[in-house]
Amino acid sequence: MRCMYCNCTESKVIDSRSADDDTTIRRRRECMGCGRRFTTYETIEFSPILVVKTDGNRQAFDVGKIKRGIIKSCEKRPVPLEKIDALVDEVAKKVYNSMEQEISSKQIGEMVMEGLKQLDEVAYVRYASVYRSLNDCPSFMADMQNLMR
């Protein structure tokens, strides 16, 4: 860490504590060159994850998109927002823990459907009907029979 006053590269940490959001560490440092004190913040750097769509296009991974889709499928269902947030966090954690820089939208969709299946079956069917493009009755019935097993 370079001192902002004298550009010395040696400093000692006087105090470390967690910042408000628990994802940042605040450090008070003292420069070994000039003796002045300064504060630094240390945060986790997320490497961007790209989502590979079915047509081959790539987009940045967006947790908000997952949440909007789940909320839409749970519309008018007795599913509390806390459970939706927990599912979104679980899917995001799986995506980040995959250690891949690219993940297919199909993999993400399957993760969401697996969580929705346990959360609310009607929400699962709604999400699956859009995600899997179940446009005709036979494909919809086949998916429903799989759910009932």
C-alpha cells in the first residue's frame, strides 16, 4: 500500500474492523516513512461471469434478472419475499462457486427450477412453461407428469 502523502510503500496496520456491509474491511494504517495515518478499504473483487444464451450471445450475470423472473412466477402465490431472496442467493452462490467465467443460461434456469420445485409447485410450472417454451398441451402435460413423479 502506497502512502498518499509521501509515496512510501511501507506502512503498518494500526486497526482493522469490518465496515457496515460486512463485505469490506476498513484498515487504519501508519506510514513508516512520514508517520502520517490514512485509511484504506479492502473489498472482494468479483471476476465478471458471463451468461451464454441459447443463441450464443453473452451477457453479464445479473442477479436482479433471476429475482425478477422468480417474483413473476410467484405472483399471486403465498410465497414470502424472504424465501424468494433465499432462493436468489442460493442460485447466485452456486453460480459464483462454479469457478467458471462463463455459464449457460440453461444451467441457471435448471438451478432456479430446482429451487422453485421445492418452494412452490405452481410457481415452478409457471417458470418452466416460459423457460422451456412449453407452447403446446402435450409438452406441458409431459412436464406436469414429470413433476408429479
